Amino acid sequence: MRQVNQRTINIIKEFEGFRAEAYRDAAGVWTIGYGTTAAAGVGVTPVPGMTITNRFASILFVAI
């Protein structure tokens, strides 16, 4: 796993944006938080109506 400094994480999170409710991205993939999809392999599979807190989304983002 690569280590990324906090500044880089903040820039990526700012660019990606936070969405508390699951949505389909431009490719039609269900996504939540800071761009987490089922393909991220972190044990979360976004589905319609699913919500997430900013704190949990941040934990998932760093786990990727």
C-alpha cells in the first residue's frame, strides 16, 4: 500500500467531493462518500437510498 500525506488526501477529497447519499456516477456505478464503490474492496456496496457519514466516508477513503 502506498502512503500519501494528509495534504494530498485533502486535495483528492476536495476534488472528489462528499456525497452522503448513494448515487450513480457518470459511468452508472453506484457510489457513496468520497467516491467509494463496491470495486474499492473495503466491504461497502453502495445501493439506492444508502447514506453514510462524512467521518465513515473518510475512513473508507483512507482504506482504499
